[in-house]
Amino acid sequence: MAKTLKVAVIGVGGIARLHMPGWEASEHAEVVAGADVDPVVLAEWGVKHNIKKLTTDVREIFADPDIDIVDLCVPNMHHAPLAIAALDAGKHVLCEKPLAPTPGEIRRMIEARDRSGKLLMTAQHFRFAGVSQAMKREIERGVLGEIYHARSWMLRRAYMVPRTSFTTKAQAGGGPCIDIGVHVLDLTLWLMGQPAPVTVSGVARQTLANRRPIFSTWRLHQNLPMPKDFDVEDFAAAFVRFDTGATMVLEVSWFMHHDTEVEDMQIWLYGVDGGCHWPKAQFLSTDYATRQFYNTQLKLTQDAMEPHALECVAFARAVAEGAPSPVPPEDSLKVIAILDGIYRSQREGREVRIEL
């Protein structure tokens, strides 16, 4: 009988709540331990999930020879040091997005992955949604032909997490670029076939967050106030060139006078043979000989689980079967290199080159 992989969750509040159904559904893994800096939250989580191994010292997790997988659900600036320590301790690591706020940190994480021989995966859950999987299959079938341009945005209307772990450079490393830009950018690059970025021209600035009063409708529209030490961008936009000759326009925002109640996330891909829209799962083409337009709508089955859960199931399966990481860190390096390029372009006021 195959061994059941033992999982420890580090950072049991917040996003970890969406990971737990996946670990509980996995046929390959089970959560046996948890760590958090807040002992009250940790104790409540332990009772809820009947987990006895609880600690406020992550070193106990890394030193435990029974732990096979570490699931990192901590603030962004802690991702790299904890992931590297876990990998060096011989653990496989699933790390919440962004894998790290800077390209240099991701390179060090890749080096630790290579030293350990373990798997490292970024939790990019949108890839695991049924609509994303279905569209990826169609694109790989060649229905778009060569993809030459993409338009992607993730725009919110007074909607963000009003905590310093999201709103300060010291904790998060950036604003919506790092928080939600990683989602739409990772999904776009994955659907495009992972072209390598070459240059970026971008802006990243505060547009509305520095106005008072301002609020967020996060958590059931409670109109929560902004933290006073908010020092990250709330809007960013970019034009990206890739080594394939393809281009991309990206827009992200937490505060925008945009026609959406909460969030609008869309991706348009344009190829020489057709175009497509996510999340509509719609494919479009034109027969110029007959002057005929064709719109094709994919019919999708309902997802078995929420995508955050599906990513945990996929990671455990990959570890158990000796398969590659479902979201390798090399993919995340491209994402963060682009976002870092936006910040550099803002500071320098010009287009910048990207080095992977």
C-alpha cells in the first residue's frame, strides 16, 4: 500500500481555510500538523480539524521527520525564507502565491529545490478551474494558431484585504500587482504556452487609496477602513513584449470606477487562426474567404471542488506519483519578473528589459 503523505500547514488562518478541503479529499495525503504565530487561532484550527501537532515554532515542523509536505499560507515576505528552510529540511513545498515578491528570492528558492530534489509549487488556483483546463486543451489543440497578443485585467471596485499583510511593502512587497496581478498574469502566460518576457513598460501608483475617506467592501461589504500605513500601489498597467514576438497589455487595480460590483477578471487571447475569452470559454474565428464569423461556446461540467482545493489534490498526487510540479517555480519566475519590471519601469520612467 502506498504511503500516506503527512502534511503540515504553516499559517492556519486566511487562505489555509480554502486549502483544507483539498487535503481532506486527497487520497495521497493528510494534514497532521499546523503552525501559526497566533496560539489562539492555532488552537481553534486544531480543534476544528482534529489535529494534535500544533506549534508556534516552525522549526519544530522542519525538524519533524514524519512531515513530507509543508503548505505555506503566510504573508508574502515570509515565503522565500520558510520555503527554503523547508526544502533544505527535505520537505516538499506548496507555497501560496506569489511564490516570492522578487525574482531574486525565487531564484534562491529554485536553487533550494534543486539541492533538495523535492517539489516546489506555487498555489495558482485559477489554473485548476474547469474552464481554465478546458480552454487550455483547446488552445493546445491549435485552434488559435500562433498567439500574437493578449489583453488581461483583474479590476476591483473598492475591494481589497485591509490588513498590513496586504497594504505595506514590508509585509506584502507590493499592492495589486503582487496580490491579484499574479493570478491573471500566471493564467495568461500558462494559456499562451509560457513565452519568455523580454521588456516591460509600466506604471504602478496610488490613485485612490491616498484619498480620505476611502473604504473596502472586503468581508461581506462591511465598509472596512484603510490601514493608515498603506504604502503600496493600488493601480498598475503594463505593456509586455515576449521572445516569440507576442505582446500583452495588463491592468490591475483594487480601487477603480469600473462597472463591477466586486471584481472583473478577464483574459483575451488573439491568434492568427482565432481568439478566445476567459472565463466565458468562448472561441472566435473568421473565414475571410466566405466572409463568415464563427463563435464557439464550450459546454463545461461543474467543478468537483473549489480550485484552491483542487490544487492541493494535484500537488499531493504529483508528489506521490513522482510527477513534475503542477506549477513549477520557473513559471512563477516569469510572472514576478514582469511585475518587478513594472515597478522598475515606474521608478525609471521608461521601458525596461527583463532578465530571467
